Amino acid sequence: MTLLDHLISVQLCPQVLTKMSGNAAQCIEQLQAEKTRITGLLFRLSDLPAGNPRRTAAVRYWQRTITRLLDVLRCYTDAPGVHALQPHYADAAQQLLQC
């Protein structure tokens, strides 16, 4: 499991976040740092020639991962009793969507 996956699937799940709402801002900061690190890796991969299988596989992997994590966040927002957590989920989704 990647750190990005852990941050969203474990630390931002409604059951954990409601118990530790004070840690939400720290989790969003960690999410931003990890997303920035991954973006940097993808930029380095862009130096590889187009059609390179390593480059193609890495980009597809991260595209699928980000899409899956956005789906997880959407499921969290649909969970009952998480109205107060909506801003945290919106911030996390925004971080994932940024380049």
C-alpha cells in the first residue's frame, strides 16, 4: 500500500476521522506532500522517450490509483453522519486533482 493510499483509505475514513478530527489538517498536509512527491516522479518519467513501457506503465498506474482514491473519497462523502467531515474530503479531493 502506498502512503497516498494509506492516507485516504485509513486515516481519512469516516470512522477514524470522526475520532481524531484534530488530525484532519495534518493528514491533508501529508496528502499534499505525498502528491507533490508523486508529481515530481512523474515529471522525471516524462524525460523518458514517448512510448517507453516503463513510462507508460507508471503513468497508467498513478492514473488508476488517483481515480480509485477519488472514488473512495466520494463514497466517504455519501456515508451517513459525515456532514461535518465534508470540507476535509473536498480538500483531499482537490489535492488529488492538482498536478
